[in-house]
Amino acid sequence: MTNRRFLFVLGSSRSEGNTELLAREAAEQLPADAEQEWISLAEHPLPDFEDLRHDSDHVRPTEGNAALLLDATLAATDIVIASPLYWYTLSAHTKRYLDHWSGWLRTPGLDFKPSLAGRTLWGVATLAHEEAVVADPLIDALHHSAAYMGMRFGGVLLGNGSKPGDVLRDTEALARAKTFFAREAPFARFPYETE
């Protein structure tokens, strides 16, 4: 895992919430030479995404939170979306970040899709529900985004917790966190695609 740069995109509206705690548990297992950058979307909010694809070209952001997130995304070999399960899918902060990918795809000279192709998308999420199947919409959203971008998909590390700190009592999630980033992630494929 040499020369890896992990971008942890924190999508919770609460700092140091259960999802962030679980992501940090997994990140502790990364080799010392793996760079890590952590960006909280609550602390670095993006404006609502404006779809310009039929009206005009998008312009590369050069300042502010959009520029920070774009540059960090392009610099990462591994992008970790850490979003709690909100209404059975990604948080609004996280969805807005992914919506901005649509604009970056259409920004002249950026080559956003070819740049991310082959890199790895991971997910970390906590939910206040005993049945993990309720997180399938969140998992599918990340998996299909990776497939569209030609990325690898490392899966989603799920934990259980509602009150702050609850996830630290989820021994199964903490055990999964120990090896979550250790495996080689396969390329994401849409369900209708064949190998």
C-alpha cells in the first residue's frame, strides 16, 4: 500500500459522530506511509449544485470549499465516503459533494472521470437499525457511482450506533475495521454488466 493517499470525506452533520469514529478506527490500521486527509463537509459546506450541462460549461473552482474538495479528490488514490445512514441513504452533505462530481465531469480540461478511473472508492456508515439490509440504498449509491466512474469499490464498513460513541460498543464493526482497508478492491461493475 505504498504511495497511497486516502481522502476521508466526512458527511455527518455532527463532528466526531459514530461514522467518523468508525472511520478513524479503520484508518488507524493503514500503514504509516499512507497519507490521510480528512475533510468535514459540515465544516466545508458546498453550495447547492447547479446543473449547467445544457446551458453552459462548468468552470473549474479556484477558491473556497469547492476548490478544496476538487483538489483533494483529484489528489487521492482512495476516496472514503464516511456518511451516516440518513433516511436510508447518504447524508445531504455527502449527496451534494457527489452532485458536484457531475459538474466536475463537465469542466473543460479537468478530465475528472479519466483521473478517477482505477482509483478506489470506499464507504463507512453507521446506522441506528439492527438489520444492515436497510443500508442497501447507501451502498448501491456508492457502488454505482464507482462503476460509472470506472473506479474500484472497496465496499462499505457498517457499524451500529445512535447516541455519540455508541459505535465503539459495536465489537463486530470494530473487528471489521481492523482489516477493512487491507484487501484489494475489485473494479465496480453495474449489476447488468458481465465480467
